Amino acid sequence: MTRTVRDARLETRAARERLKPRGKPYYKALDPGLHLGYRKGAAGGKWVIRWYVGEGAYKVETIAVADDKADSGSGEVVLDWRQAQGLARDTHRKHMRAAKGLPADCGPYTVRACMEEYLAFLDANRKSGRDARYRAQALILPTLGDIPCVDVTRDKLRDWRGALVATPPRLRTRLGQEQKYRKVDDDEAPRRRARCCRISRRAHP
């Protein structure tokens, strides 16, 4: 079960009543790249979500009415704090799937989807997002991207690693052109590369 994030300012009707009305929502981070916000107006508030889309940009969407004046009931239109978190995560998941060209409501959670969420976190919180994205697109996603995470086994990772070791070093190539590789004359190079990207047996028993 997904955890419920706590926020003393937002999780009760009485607490939200003490907040000042304003156009900018009061945000709380739920997951990497995803925030749930409460936008308070003169007659009550609404729940909004903000999610990271890359290049320093976010998108914002209103998802429901807060239970400031009416009880949440079935949680379809008027939502309390806990219900709003569930809808926020579900809406975010649908947007992320749509951005990847996947159906919004079905399909396995793949390595590609997992990597996109991780890269979105790096973009928002670290300086290594650009480099990690390049490496993922070049080395991970072409082979492992469409595999459901539950099907990723030690043997598949070893096969993937072995294919990387056998591939010559990549050269900078123009976008849209066939990938170029550097010729390797040193017979020791594959073994050196194997040691560099070795998957520890102790880490993967």
C-alpha cells in the first residue's frame, strides 16, 4: 500500500482554514518529481498536482475540490487529504504513461518507465540527470527498456552486461545517423571493460 504523506498544514479541514487565500498553491512533495498542492480561494480550496516534465519545467493540473465545505463522501469529486494523494499519484502515472506513448490505464511497469521516473528525479534534484539520461538511452533502454521490472533477472542482467563488454567503445555520432564505434586492437580491452562494469555476485546473489 502506498504511504500517506503527512503535512500538518494541509491534512485537516481545520488546519487549512487557518491558511491565507492565495493564487499559488501550498505544495507538499509526494514522490520524486510530484507534488500535491492546495490552492485556497475565498470560498474554499482545490487540490492541484505539479509534476516535473524536464528542462526545469513543471506542469500543474487541478484534480479535485478539497473537503473544506463538504464531506469527501465517496471520493469522486470532493476529496480529503488522503484521497487527494491517491488521485494525484494515479493522475501522474497516467500522464507519465501518455508521455511515453503507452495506454494510460494498463500495461506492465517496465524498465523504461522506472528509468524515466528516476531520471525525472535526477533532473529535479541532482546535476547528473543529463549524463545519466544519455547513458540510459545509449546503453540500457535499447535492450532492457521494454522488459517489465518484475521480469528482470540476474541472468538477463549478465547477458546485457556481456553484450556491452563485447561492443566496441562508442564514438560521438550525429543524431539520426547510424551509431559509430571505435576500432579496438588491444585484446585486453574487453577484459578491462568487463571488470569496470562487473555486477557483484554479493550484490546479486
